[in-house]
Amino acid sequence: MTPTDMLAPAKTSSNGRGEMNAQTLYDKCMALASNLWWMWQPEVSALFRDLDPIRWRQLDHNPIALLKEFTPERLDARATEMVLYSRIHHAYRQLKDYLGGYSSTWSATNAGVLGSKPVAYFSAEFGIHESVPIYSGGLGVLSGDHIKSASGLGIPLVAIGLFYDQGYFKQQLNEEGYQVEDYVDTKVENLPVQQAFDVDGKPLKVCIDTRNGQLFAQVWLMHVGRVRLYLLDCDVDGNSPEDRELTSRLYGGDERTRIRQELVLGVGGVRVLQALGITPGVFHLNEGHSAFAPLEAIRQRMSEDGQSFDDALREVTRATVFTTHTPVPAGHDRFDAELVEEHLGPLRDALGISYEQLMGLGRVEPQDTQESICMTVLGLKLSRRANAVSSLHGHVSRRMWANLWPWRTEEEIPIGHITNGVHIPSWLAHQMQQLYDRHFEADWARRMGEPEVWQAIRNVDPGELWETHNSLKNLMLAFVRRRVSRQCRRRSEGDDVIESARNVLDPNLLTIGFARRFATYKRADLILSDVERLYRMVTDEERPIQLIFAGKAHPKDEPGKQLIKRIANLRHDERFASRVVFVEDYEMNVCRHLIQGVDVWLNNPRRPLEASGTSGQKVVLNGGLNLSVLDGWWAEAYDGTNGFAIGKGTNHASDEIGDTRDAQWLYETLENRVIPLYYHRDIDGLPRQWIRMMMNSIASLAWRFSSDRMVMDYARTGYVPAAGGLSCQMELK
């Protein structure tokens, strides 16, 4: 049952219960759980937690799984015991008001043309909440934040993705510290999804022709606030056993699996929109995984409107926005001619174009028969508006793809940039929100994209800000200890080891966090370049430091796995045992705890290989400081007073030289700036200069790197012009 199914609210009395019977109460709770709006509403998530705090944690904060353990009668008894009736009713009314409140949104005033021409947003993964495991990392979390902000801003947007019933892998480290991948089947009945139906009320199923048979996909619908997210699932009758597994795992399998997944996402996704009766005004391709979508849109224009291929191509590309996230050449999907013809041959026939024409659309050099098709090239050629995800990444992307426009100078290459941001309500700790509520203007939560709103942080008493930060730090440390001791129990380690794990880390020490994908270019072990020097910092009697690591390596990335093993096994070194920990299975819940509690967030990729990065932006919201190479978002965020920089923002002649210099910069910045500033206390025990830097960070960065600002930029410079509104500089000439 959805919120709109209940048109009349129950009558309430002074005790909050009114005429709500047990079944009505249960239905309202399930309606709340069935729209992921709840996850960025602290009061609503607290409501679910209060039903059963222990099971809430054990079930990965999944309200549907939790509610299914209650009968309506037992839920009614628990609500009576905890006095939850008025809270449930209030939350339900809030959701109904939110869903019906389009007229007062930013989009209604600033992007009205999209009302009749919605945005179709394609992404291979969506990181919305840890209880919905259809994401692997940064790209998915960015997509999730994007649609949450689109919901809040009222942008008419429909999202398209794939349903991975095993998701990305669960990470465990064995006794040797080596990463082991475990894939777990997701119980669909415990997810906030429902079967999607077409315009005729029939279960929605799409079919895609290939040279060797047909591919079928059913469709699930998920509500994320005001946004509908449709997920294609190949585990259906009619598919071969191999194809039924096609959407089981995220980023698994070989190139044949990848091209078939991307065929389902792009071509299948556009057919889903057609079956729903949705005619998008804009196609937004988030990375090259969905670059087949415009080809299907062109085919539909030709079939329905009788247009020629060239005319349909012109119209579709005018309506397409393409975002590239990858500055690493190996990160762009490429498929050989045989795979392309096998999977897109029938579509090519329908388009009436030759094999050479199709391949040419995905080649830098269309006539080069040895060149494979590149999904990023295809996305760039089939769009009129393209962007990178930070200013520096824009420069890198223009240089990387300059050969597509050989008649232009590098500065004229038509790839702009919109810097990534984060969804503030999803990542802001409740304690920090309460502090902001006390000191910011009453409507600050609706004006998070305005710089003036955040200047009020400077009026907060330093002691109050420091106390709030330390409370979050203690919560983080308690979480880390639970996770690390659980890791030890799973490995059947001794009682003394488990007891030591329960007491790792010290809340009084400078705590540095490093958590991200363990790709080698991100250099998780840079701080280990001089182990003896690190040891001196960790064990310094007056000013020691401690470190928390987390992150996954791709199952096929052996060097990344060796990095994890090296860091995780520091627990066996007496010099580091209680001061350096590795938290297994990095996902959104682990991320949330770490970014809300660390003193310093460390990021040291090889410049300029970090396209943007968003974890450090989440840290800003909660008062932590960034210590980062001047790459990605930090290259345009750092001003000398709002965090710390590693190096001077220059590139190096070789990786070896760069790694050596950056390691030296990292150690010197820690020893000469970070550590002294943190431990320099006044008579009241407050690190006032550190707190001033925290305030500078929040005031200068929180508004600039929010996903609300990001989505507004997409609307102004991409969506509105693509849908026929005002022209913009992003358009490709």
C-alpha cells in the first residue's frame, strides 16, 4: 500500500492513537517503509529503530524486513508501549504532504518546461541506502544522491537502472588478511520494490532482440521520494539459465556479460519508458554504461514518426546529456566488433545503418577498423551536452577526448564540468543537524544551497561545536570496535584478541580515516611509505595519531587485494595493533559512521586520476577536516584555511617520482601542520585554531558541494535547454 492509497487520515485524540486500529497502523508503517524518503528523515528512521533497536541493527536498518517480523497486533502493542501513535501519524502526514507538494518546489519556479518533458536518468547503479544493495561505490552513491535531490527540488525525473539480486559482494578478510568475496541473494520481499505495470495494467516486461536470440527483463518499481526508479531484472522465464543470471551481480562477469547488461540498461530502459507511456524531454546518461539508450530512442523516433535516421539522430542528441566520471583510460568500456554485431545487429538493421556507421559512432577514428567501440565515445557523439564531474576532471577529459574534435583547440573541446555534490540530509549526523537547527535560520534546511545560510556556523560557541564533534567521534569508535571484534569472532580468534578488539582506538587521539575503493592509483598505502616514520607518529607520547581504513578491491584486482592485506595485517604488528584498524565490508552504513566521526579524512590519489570524489564532502558537513591531494573536488575547494593540502597541485614526470614526493608532503603536512594544530589547546582544553578551521570548512564548502546545487546546475545548463528551454554553454556546437 502506498501513501496515496490512504486519502483520509485517521482521527486522532490526545493520546495520539485516535481511531487507528492495528491494521491501519501497520499499513501506515509499511507505507512509510515503502518509500525511501524515510532514510533522510531522522525522525522517521528513529521511529523504526524504536520498534526494536537490536533487530534494526541486525537487519541493516531495513524497515520492511523489520515490520515483517511484527503482526499488526504486536506492532500495535509495541506502539502503545513506546507511545508511537502520534509519531507514526505525523510521519505519514509529512510523507503525503511531501509527495503532493510540487507547486512549492524549486523546479516549479525554475524548470517548468520539464513538467511535460521529464528527465530520464540512466545509471548502472544506485546507492540509496545500505538495505538496498544495488550499488558498489562512488558512482552509485552519486546517482542515489542525484535522484534524492531531484526529488527534493521537484525535478520531474524518472530513473532507470538494473536490479542486482546479489548486488556487489560482501567482503570478508581471512586469517591471512586476504579479501574473500561472498555473494548473498537479496530477498525481494524485504525490499521497497513492487512489480511495475505498463499502460494497459499488465506486468511490465521488455524484450530485446540479439543475433543469437532474445533477452527478456521484468521491471521493478522503487519510490525514492517523488522519483520513480525502475529496475530491470533478467531473472525471468524465457531467458536461458545464463541470461537469468545476467543482472545477478554488479560489475561481474566478462565483456560479454557487460555488453549484455548495458544492452538491457540502455535499450531495455528506453523500452520501459515507452511501455509506461513516458516521453522524456531529456535523456541523462550517467557514465557510458547506458550509451546504447539514444540508439533505441532514435529507432523509436524513426518507427513512430517516420523520420530518417539523420533527423532522428539530430533530435535525440539534442535532448541527451552525457556525464563522464572516469579519467583513467582503462575505466572506459570497450567492446570488439563481433560482440557489437552480435548484440546490436537487429537494432542496427532497424536503424537502417551499416555496420561501419554503427562502429564509427563509437570510435575516435571512425575509419579505423582495428578500433573497438568505446561506450564513452558513443555517449559523447550521441549527446549535445557533455560534462565532467569537477573542474580539473573537465581539463583532463578535454585532453583525453580532444581527437574527437581535431579541428578545435583543447580549450574549445565541448566538454564542460558540473562538480559532484552530496545529499546533505542523507549524510548529516542528527547531532549536527540539531546544532544547525539551534543556530541557523529557521528555514535553513530549505536553503542549503545558499552560501549565506552556512555563515551562521561562525556564531556557534566553539565548545559546543567541539562537544558535538566528540560525541560523534565516540559513536564512530563504538561502531568500529563492534565491527572489528565481530571480525575477530568470525575468524575464531582467541578471547584475548577479541577483548583487545573491543578496546582499540582512543577517543582522545587524532583520528584519521581512509575509506574508498582499493584501486592502486588511490594509494591507500602512501602513508606506509616510511613505516618507521609512521610508527613514531602513532606512538608519540604527547601527540599520537590513529588510523581507520576501510574499502573493497574489485574481485579481479589482485594488486588492490594485496594493499588491503598489507594494511589489515598491521594488526599483527605490536607497534600498530591498537592504533591502526581495518573495517571490513565498506558500504553506506560504514561510510556514514566514519565520515561523521573522524577528525581528518585522508585522500591521496595520483593526481589527476580522481575525477571528483564525494566522501570528503560528506566529512565537511559533520565538522571533519580534509587532508587531500589537490585533485578532484578538493582542487577547487581548498583555500588554505578550510583543511589541509598534500603537495602543490602539480603533476609529476613519473608515478615513482610522484609517489615519493607526495609521501614526503604527506608526512611533513601531518608533522608540521595537522598534528600540532589538533593538539594545541587553550586553558579550557579546546583546540581553538582547529575549531576555527572546522568552521571555515563548513561555511565555505557545505553549500558549494551539495547535490542540490549539483542538480540545479544540471537543470539550468543541461535539462532545461535540452527540453527546449534557454540555450546554454554546455551545448556542443
